[in-house]
Amino acid sequence: MENFIKPIDEKLKEAGLIFHMKGRTKSIHSIWQKMKKQKCEFEGIYDLLAIRIILDSDYEYEKMHCWQTFAIITNMYQPNPKRMRDWLSVPKSNGYESLHITVKGPEGKWVEVQIRTQRMDEIAERGLAAHWRYKGIKGEGGMDEWLNSIRRALESTDDLEVMDNFKMDLYEDEIFVFTPKGELMRFPQGSTVLDFAYRIHSNVGNKCVGAKINNKIVTLRNVLKSGDQIEIITSNNQKPKREWLSMVKTSKAKAKIRQALKETQIKDGAFAKEMLERRMRNRKIELEESRVSHLIKKLGFKETSVFYKQIADGTLDMNHVIDTYIELKENENASNAAVAQRSAEEFTFSNPNEKITGISTDVLVIDHNLKGVDYTLAKCCNPIYGDDVFGFVTVSGGIKIHRCDCPNSSEMHKRFGYRIVKAKWSGKGNSQYSTTIKVIGNDDIGIINNITGIISKEEKIMMRSINIDSHDGLFSGNIVVNVEDTSRLEQLLKKLRTIKGVRQVIRL
């Protein structure tokens, strides 16, 4: 190292340059790490010996002094042209600036020489923070572009893998290519024509079918090389595909492809839905939203988007979809018809001849036999046999039966206490009462079938309707059933809570 440095030191001083030099031998561990990273033999490591020449130079003379030093060294020692690295003319995207050259020393050993200024060295050694010390000078566009690319990617994607992508952008070797107008662009090594297209514009990337590289037509999978001049070829019939994600290297291209795929999915879904509704109208059938989710699960689809995509693509037979919908509708109507509607004749009053005035001490007995007074079950809480209930005298003179835990109970007692009537059940007979169950759970394949299967197997429990809404992997559904009493209802609720994927079951 001393024999190598001494003549360089003399020549640089003769040229009037102000500088200092650092020398080092590469550690055994670093050699081993580099061999593994670059997958090469020991003979492929050229920087076993290295020196760094750090020039004390004003900003406007930095490049001139660096190239002057480069010329002095290459005149003294034989350079390896394949080992030349010019990050002075075009800095790395992370702000790194330097000239690297590998030359053969006086003893026939390869030595790597790094040439940079004091400013460049501080940025290289201390990173981003040091860069801002020099804010206001020219040449900081590379760092600004890198920081802006991070901001754009973070705004366009919520995927944590973006950080891994930026590590690759920062540390891997870069290539430099040109637009048809000669504009220089920087990409990570391994970038493809598709990366270049998305760098130009999102629409160019979405419609890219290939490119001309140095006037030769290539596919969009083609890997770019330094010095390539690229002209993108587009087609209005082209659309982004999911396999494109594995064809691109840059995080920006991946984010733009994901965004385009999401927009295409939404458009296809709207088109398919409109097409399904039109075909149903032609057959004089009205498409009800409450049955769509049941239809999708019946056809074996886990996601609504996949269902509509197959309709848009024509891979799902529309007639089969409509026939399945009709079958579901007919089964539901048959189920509702089988349930007898209960009238007010089921409810009687213990003393129907006594006029209800003030706060009554009489008890309204809900039974089959007594008639003469208009009694109905309140829709706000749907009481069933076994619930603690009370009666409320309406303006028309009829009586509404409410559960004691009805959401409106406290307000009625507070404001209209004089219209409250005590009530109790007397003999349930064969009566059935309508009540609503709310179920929340994971939107897994078959979970709705499991729920409806359990209800259908329950003796003397009839499902009247089901309304399911799915969002972000969860579903929320209201199921209306006819049941004899609270004990049977509670047994049903317990069984529904045991279904895998069900998170909550409550009675409304």
C-alpha cells in the first residue's frame, strides 16, 4: 500500500491539488460476504486493497479536480476498464457521488481507487442528514427524486413490502437508459420494459404491449441494460394483468399495476351487474339485493368480485345464474307460505268488561280463548312466549304487547305511565312468534349454509327470511325466524354461537 500510494501522493501535490488519502485492506469477513452476495470466487474480488482520495475542492471545481486526479492515476497504473464506475456524472439515486477505478499496482496486484471530494465523502459516510447541510447548492436532484419516489409510493399503496422494494432500489446496482428524445433515466438492475413504461406514465404502462430497444422490437418482459434507448409500443386493447406484478422490479410500477387492477375490477363488476339486471328484466324478474349474497354463496363463490368477473368474462353461464336465483326465490316463498300468520285472537284480557282507565292493576293474559279487545305484538321488540311483557294502550284503543326490555320501554313508562297495562302469558298452545336474530362472523365459504342448515334442522323453528351484508372479510346478517318460546330460541342461539367463524349472535 505504501509503495502504491507514494508516487500518487507526489504527482497530486505537483498538480497543486489539496487532498488526503485513506488506505485499507478488505477484512476476511467482508471478502466472504461479498463472495456470497455476488456469487463469485475469491479471484473475482478486486477491492482487496483500496485507497480513497478525498479532495478539498470548491463545489464549482469538484468534477474538474476529480477527473484530473483520475487522469493522473490512470497514466501511472494500468486501469481495468470493466471496473470503471462513474457516479460523478450521474449520481446514485440515494445521493452517492464518487469515481471508482481499479488499477494494477507496482507488484501486479489490483487496487481499487475511490476519488471524491470532502462534501461527497461526508454524504457517503453520514447519509441523508449530511446531505441537507449542503442544501441550496446544485446537484441535489438525485436525493430529492429518491425521497419523492418514497412519498409517491407510500401514498399509492398500504403494502408494507414497499419498504423492501426501496431497500432494493437503494442498495442494488443501477442501470442508465434513454428515452427516444435522449433523456437519461435511472433504474435498478433487472428492471424491465414494463418498469420503463410505468415511469413514463400510468396510461403508457397500462397499455404497453412491448418496446423498441435500439430500434429492435422486444416484449414487455425484456430486461433493460445500461445504454439502451427505449421507445414504448402501446395498444388500446391492452389491459393490466395480475402476472405483471412478477414482471416488474420497481415499487412504483407495482403500485400502479395494483391500482389499475383494482379499477378494472370495479368497472367489470359494475358492467356485469348491469348485464345481469338487464337479462333478468327481459325474463320479467326483479333482482333483489337481499338475495344476491345468498345467490353468490349458493354458486360456490367466496368473493363477490370473482362472481361478477366471471360474468363479465363470459365464463359463468348467465342462464344458470338466473335459474339458481329463481330457485332460491321460490324456496323462500314456499317457506314463508308454510308459516301461519297469527291474529289478535290469540290474546285475551282477564276482565274484558272492565274499562281500562288510569294505572291499571289488572293483568292482560295472553291466551287463545278470550276475545273482544284488539291486541297486537309490537314490531319494535317482537315479544315471544316466555318474555317478560307489558301492554301499552294505543291512541286507537288497541293494546300493543312489548317486552320489558324493549328499547322504547323506559320512555313509555316515563311519559305515558297511565297507559301501561300489566301482562303475562297463559298457555302457549301451538303458537309461533316471529323474532329477529343478528349474526356477525367471518365471511368464509359455506358459513351461511352452516347457519341455515342448523336452523332448518331445529324442530318447530321456521326461517322466514335472511338478509346478509358482506364487507372487508366480515358478514352481518339479520335472520327472521318463527319460534314457540324463549327456551327454544335460547337453544338455537347457543347452537349458532358454536359455528366456526361466527363471532356474535344476539336477539334483536
